[in-house]
Amino acid sequence: MAIPLVYNVRNVIQRPVGTLTTAAGIGLTVAILIAALALAIGFRTTLVTTGSPDKVVILRKGADSEISSGVGRDEVEILRALPDVAIGPDGRPEFSAEMVVVSNLKRIGQPGSSNVTLRGVDLASIGVRATPQMVEGRMFAPGTDEVVVGRRIAPRFEHCAIGDKIVFQNRPFTVVGHFATGGSSLESEIWGDANVLMPVMHRENAYQVALFRMKDPSRFDALKRLIERDPRLGVQADREDRFYTEQSAALTVVLSTVGVFITVIMSVGALFGAANTMFASIGARTREIATLLVLGFRPGAIMASFVIESVLIGLIGGVLGCLIALPINGITTSTTNFQSFSEVAFAFRVTPFTLLIGMVFAAGMGLVGGFLPALRASRQSLAAALRKA
Amino acid sequence: MGNLSLVLVNLGRNWVRTLLTVGSVMVALFLFCTLGGVLDTLKAAADSGSRERLATRNAISLTQWLPGSYQQRIAMVPGVQRVAVQNWFGARDPQDTRSFFAQFAVDPNFWPMYTKDLEIVQWTNPPVQLSVPAGQDPHMASYFAEKNSCIVGAGLLKKKGWHLGQTIQLAGTIFPGTWDFKINGVYANRPGGTWRDDMMLFRFDYLSEKGMGGQNFVGVYKLAIADPSRSAPIAKQIDAMFQNSDAATLTESEQAFGAGFVSMYGNVPFALRVIGLAVVFTILLISANTMVTAVRERTNEIGVLKTLGFSDGAVFGMVLTEAAVIAFGGGVAGAVLAFLAVRGANLGILPPLTVAWSTLVAGIGIALVIGAVSGLIPALWASRLRIVDALRRVD
């Protein structure tokens, strides 16, 4: 079946204003779709990259977040001595017990405040949690009133610049550095020495969370049973990656749902616009279409050609949308993850995959928007069309 | 004047186009008003608390406890009438782990402080005649008689399918274990009240006994004060009192306390505004495009109209009216749809959504602006068209 493709491509170029306005409508819709996806993916990636399947997170039984948990010092010692805990090159168990509280800090640049996670750690075992790179300043010195702030939240909250003091319980803690952990949600936290912070926070008797690396990650299920059935322990065990996926689940659902809702509604609007343009441009070309029919093109071919023309406009819109959306890649935003009751800063992530989805979506809008007008074009009677002029 | 009927005829002759354009404006306005509704709800949530009550929490954050002994000391501050305890419980319903509702442990002082907000609408009768403590609602006799009593909001009761007198089980998160609660009452909001009806309230002494080993760790103290205009100095005095003690406090009005939660959403309201603007701009493009095509197609007719004696101004007005009718129709339809759709939608953390009248009116106003702007270019073009050019042109 011969399709007059060249004719359609030339038409798209011949009517630049109409093509561009329609394409721009589709493009803006696509841009919003990509932005919404980039937001949800950025948030999810931030939390998922925080966790590893080789590590086990221990929380108190029933706790659904670090701050609602408590793991006693005696429990921590029992866990640390488990034969399944990996031993590091220094001969010490790869085991980290941490205090976690949230601290309400004032935002910079917008009114109000939010909760920031404050993690008390032991520098000797920090490597189990993550390997922090200092992007500015230095690591806190053990046993002192010094803290370091994650690079993602440092510019977003008051008193987080190097040299500033954050006061907990009348005790000023000096910010001595900003750290990075490869884009994970730990970059939204403040870290200090657990031994200094725990008495200040009146948490001498219990940590909030314990984390250790497994000697043999494949033994997790047996290990989980062993830990959760131990009558001396009132804790639950989870793989670290699963724990962080669950912590991100609720907000990911909200972000994706809102994004999809907005995109779907908006795409209906843009579809109407695309259909309108195609109807108009086909209506204006009645005689040309009749000529094509006279030349021997079959109605099916005419229909296909106009659908393709519409898809082409859609794709131009898709490219526009991708171009509009690309600059948001890397922009950092933050909101409260109510699951952990603390602020998480994360960057929009425009990935090749989201761009592809945008392009497919744009083509789909062209396809749907062009279908009825193309059908009308292919169905007109030859005589009527030629006479109309 | 016959001009309006001409406009209507023009709208009707390509009804597919008219409907599609009305449809796209409607969709845009629907989205604009729903997003605006979320913003309205956030704003209402931030404003909901009373300015006549204060809230005292730990200065570090809400999740750090205050000692139970502070209650007496705060009560002695001049101007403070009553101090109540309110603790977040955060348990989950094991039958329904996906959905979440708020539970608070409250002490007896809480109830008289909220009589203007809450009304006990259903209650169980105790097996024997019991009197309630002085100053309490007489319908709460069972609540005060049984330690594991709870009073749930009418909305929550309905959502969960619970009934009065039922014993429910919750799984603790902050306070481990399984907790039994007997529903000994149902509350509803009074008009103008500041509370939500999808929460559960229960006895703080139950929490203290079962979850705190008999000690009292308090999340928030709620304070009734005699003179709201003195709230700032009272708050300052309380915070100064605990400045150097075990747990420093932060005291603010209940309204500011509630607004603090809303500010945790961070950039979200800003993002919604940006999206709303993008939507409006997109639809402006689409409808302007449509109006331009619609008018260009009628070049000959406009020539005929002018030949018949229609002035440039009349032609201008007709084209603009056509655009305005489309935009207004779409705008009103979108606003009404948004109003209907948003009613009763529940986002969990937020109170049920509502769209403020101001948002609906603003939306329809924006629709009219879209109509005016999109009609302006074709209207100008049509009014300036010379008869000769119009009639000579062959499409």
C-alpha cells in the first residue's frame, strides 16, 4: 500500500505556526509528565541507593521507622556477638549501633521549619553505614561537641554552615564539615558522636537502630528467624535495601499518583487541541485529499498518512517536551517523608527511560488525536470534495 | 441585537471543534481548581488551630519527650488556666496496615479544653450508675470507668466499620505490643471546631501504665489561657522556666503548632503553583490556535459581513465574544467538575480536600482571560481585514 508520506511531511513543514502551537501544547504536557516521573524516580533512587542487600537493619519489634525504635545496649551486645556478623579487615565486627532523633530546624529561603534526622554514630564503625566523603571541612572528632551535615540539606536549613552552632539542650554543637554519601538519603542527615549525643538526648540506655554486614548474605532468612525468635531480643531484622524501599513506599506512591493524575488530565486537554488542529488542517485540504484519491491512493493509505502526520507533530512536541524538561535534571528539592518523619532532599532525575516514556506518550497523543480527523479525511466522497471548491 | 445569535450560529456550525475547545479549557480549569483545592486545604490546615490555646513541646523536636512533672509547673504560670497532655501514639491497625489514622493519648484535662470543638454524640452506658469527674461530660462515665476506653471520631468509625462498644486491637510502633481499646464513645466536630473527625482519643494513664512503666513522658502539653492577647509573654515565660532544665521547651500558639506540620511539606505548594501555571499556559496556546484557525476559515464571510455594513468594531466584538463564550463555558464546567470531584477526596495526612470559593472564582476569571487573549489576535485580524482582500482570497 503506497502512502503519500512526503506529502504529509511537507505539510507539517508548510504550516509552521499551526504545527508548532500544537506541538508546544503536547510538549508542555510531556514536560510535566517527565518532571513528575523525574521527581518520583529521584526520590526513590535516593532512598533505594541508601540500602544494600548485604546488610541487616535491626529495629525494635513493631517499629516502623528508626525514630519509633529502641534497641537496648544489652541487645546490641548480643547482636554484635552473632557469628553471622562479618568481621572487617581490622578484626572488628562490621556492626554499627546508632542513635537517631529528629531535630526541628528552621528552613532557609522559605518560612517554617522541618525535622532533620540527627544520627549519633561511632566513627570506628561508620564504614558499615556508608563511606562519607567530606565535600567541605572535616569529619567530627570523636568525643567532642562537633557534628557534620549532609551536603544536600546543608544549604537548606539554618545553622548548618561550617562554623555554625546547632544547639541541642543548651549545648552548642559546632558544624565542622559537609559530607556526601553518593547521593543517598544519608546526605539529608546530621551526624555526630553517639557517645556525646546520647546523654544529651536522654537516650543513654538504648540505641534506635543497629546495622551490620552479613558474612553470608544468602543466609539472611535463617538469620532473621534466629534473631526474631531469640527470647533475649525484642527486635525485628530486615535487609537494608528492603527497609529503605519500604521507607520510601508511601511517598513514592503519592508522588507518582499526583504526577500521573496531573498528566492524564492535562493530556486530555492537549489531545483535544491536537484533534482540533488536525481537523482544521484536514478541513483546509479537502481538495488536496481528493486529488490524492484521484491519483489512486487508497482511502486506507490516506488515513494512515494523516495518522502518521499527526504522530509526527506529536513527536515534534515530544522533542520539545524533552528539551523543556531536561534542565530540571539535578535540581534539588526536599520534603518531609512522613514515614521517617524527617526531611529528605533529593534531585530530579531525568533518565533516558523517562525521556523515552515522554516520547512514546507524545507519539500516543498524536496517534489518538489524529485518528478521528484522519478517518474523516479518508472517508470523504471524491465528487463532493472536488465540487466543494 | 443580532450579533449574539450570529456568534451562536458560528459556535454551532463546527460543533466538534467547539466541543473540543470547550473541553480543553474545561480540563485545564478542572486541573487548576483541583490543584488550587490542595493548596486551599493546606492553607486551611495551617490556620486550623486555635489562637486561644498554646502548645508546649520539646525544643529539639516533637519526638523528644517532656517530663510529666512539667504539667504542674506550667499550670502555676500566671494566666494559664489548664494544662492537658496529648501524646502521639502512632499504632497501626493489623487488619488494615495500608491505611493510617492518628491516635492520641490524652489526660482528663483535655476534654474540658475542647468542649467547643468536640461533641460526644454516641456513648456506652456503664453497667452501674457512675459519676464522672467534676467538669466532665456526663456521657463519658464509661470512658472514665474503664482504663482501656477510647473515643473515636464519627468519620473514623464509619470508615473502619467499627461500632460502639466494640473492642479493637492495634499494633504499637513506638510502644510495642498489641493494645486493646474499647470504643466507649464517638465524637463529632462542632461547627467551627478545630479538630478532625478521623482520629482516635484514649486515656493517657493507660499508655503510661502499659507503655511507659508507670512513668509519664509527654509529647505535647496543650495550654488553655485566660487572655489570648497575652499568649506571647506566657509562652516566653514557660520556655525561660525550662531553659536550663533537663528538657528545654518550645511554646507556641496551637495555630502555629499546626502550621509547623504544613511547613514540613516544603516546596510542594510551590510545585503545585508552577504546574497550575503550566497547565493554564498550555491551554492558552491550544485555544488561541483554535480561534485563529476558526476565524481564518471564515475570511470570505467576514468580507460579506463587512459588505453588509457590519463595522470593524462589531466584527471585533463578535470574534472576541465567540472566544469568551467558549472559554467561559469551559471554565464554568471545569470549576464545577473540580468542586464535585474534590469533595470527599481524602489524602490521608491532610484533612479532606475542599476547594475554596475564591479558587473557583479565580479559575473562572482565568478562563475568561484565556478567552480574551486567545480571541484577541484573530479578532484584531478580522476587524482590520479589508473587504477587497477578504473577498478576493480563495481558499
